[in-house]
Amino acid sequence: MPTFVYMTSCDGCGHCVDICPSDIMHIDTTYRRAYNIEPNMCWECYSCVKACPQNAIDCRGYADFAPLGHSVRALREEAKGTISWKIKFRDGHEKDFVSPIRTTKWGTIPSPSDYAAPDAGEYANQELAHEPDALNIEGGLPALAPDQLKQGVV
Ligand code: SF4
Ligand code: SF4
């Protein structure tokens, strides 16, 4: 569901421009409002939707779940810590999905610089830095041993 901007709600703050990983949210140089320059390249990550303080960004729903005449409204309510998705179908009925923005308190996730640097032995390890701790998996990620991988080879 690529995103688009209601330019009458946008105040041109640029948060969506800063956060878009696909670099497709741009500020129109004449109107000083944001717009999605290439919806085909949208990752549909909705970072822009969540970052927009004006709730000015919406999504085009796919026809299989929201046919013509639908609308998809995303609403970020930071005070409640929720993101709501309201889908309105063309026959008038609505579905609301409310999700927590996150399950940990704001500011509690340490940044990479807060961790000790990995030692040389860890470079030979396939896990990402701090991965077992971050995933809360006892003993690391389950993985196939090399001899198990060979069992299926004839
Ligand atoms: Fe960019 Fe993601 Fe927003 Fe698409 S949904 S415009 S990729 S931030
Ligand atoms: Fe406009 Fe929202 Fe983007 Fe700010 S984050 S420029 S208000 S669309």
C-alpha cells in the first residue's frame, strides 16, 4: 500500500523526508509540502506515516482487501502509544486495527555505541552483534550443523 500525502494537512516539517528509506518523500519546491515522488518505489514500511505529526500521510489500500471507494487512515497517537489503522469499505463498514507503537518504553533501547565492541573471535560468528541478547533466545539461534546440511545431498 504505497503512501500519499494530503497536502492541505502537511505543514512541510520534513520528518517524512528524513525517515523515508527509499528517499521518495520530497518537499515540493513551490508549495513547500511533502509528496511521494514515486509510489512504485515505496517499501510500504510506513515509517513516514508513523513519523508524521500532522497525520497527513495515508495509504492506497490494495484492491484485494479494500476495493475501489475505500479509504485507509493511519493515526499515530503518541500519548496513547498506539498506531490505529481505520479501513473504510465502500459499503460504509469500517474496520479498526489498533497496535502499540512499541512494547518498550521510549528511550530504553540502547544504541550500538552503548555496547562493548565485539572481540576478534566474534567476527567468525554468523550471529549479528548482540543478537542472542537482543532476541532473548537462550543459547543463541537454532541452526543446522554442517553435517546436517549434507544429509540431503545425494
Ligand atoms: Fe518511504 Fe516507507 Fe513512507 Fe514508502 S512507506 S514513502 S518507503 S517511509
Ligand atoms: Fe508533511 Fe507530515 Fe511529511 Fe511533515 S511529516 S512534511 S507534515 S507529510
